[in-house]
Amino acid sequence: MEQSQPEKRRHLEQEFQASLEELEDILQESLVEDEETTVTSTDNIGQVTACEDETHIDLAALEDAVADIENYLEEITKSK
């Protein structure tokens, strides 16, 4: 049996919120790592070293979050 429109919206909104929170967590972790990298690099100003990308983002989680956001926005525009 198909879900009613309000139930479907509520479900999509919950998925969207979960994805948004996951994305915020990923970005927050990235910012903390960037700050740590900046502090350590200023401690060694006299040394020139190659910087490796220390940003560890779970690409699959990010793609899932984007897909959930796109689905949510698509459902919202369809219902208007």
C-alpha cells in the first residue's frame, strides 16, 4: 500500500535531516583537521615540506547525503 503524501514527506524530511547532519559532521571533522594542519605548519616555518591532503572525507557518505538532498528537493518541487 502506498504511503500518504504527508507520511512520504515526513519520511523524506527525516532522511534529509539525517543526511544533513552527517554532512555537517564530515565538514566539522574536515575543519578541525585543517586547523590542526595549519597549526603544525606554522610551527615549522623554517622548513619547506610537501603538504599532503590530510582531509579524510568519506566520499560514499558524502554522495549519499547529496543524493538524499536531491531526492528531497525533487519531491518538494513535485508536490507544488
